[in-house]
Amino acid sequence: MVSIEKKTTVERWFHEYFTEGNLRVIDELTTPDFVYQSRNGDNSREKMKDFMSWYRSVFQED
């Protein structure tokens, strides 16, 4: 069973980061040495913020 804390963290990640585009949540939910893997290799959380900024600029609602 998933703990309430983990569930809350995942909900924040998807709602605040993906839905709202809140880049600050990355700093709150990850450690400074956070790495995510993409097709371009390993990336820092700063690169993840850059990606979301780009993504939201491309798919803006009119």
C-alpha cells in the first residue's frame, strides 16, 4: 500500500509541475543531485525546468 506522504508527493508533482507549470516544486520535491534520464542522457533538475518552460511555451492555450 502506498503511504499518504508518497501519494501527496506524486499528486503535487503532476498537478503543480505538469498541470500548473510551477517550476519551484522541482526544488521542493527533489534533492540538488537529482537526475532524470531522457533520450538525451542524464539531466539535472535545472534542465527539467528548462524543458517544462519550453513545453509550456509550445503548447499554450489561446
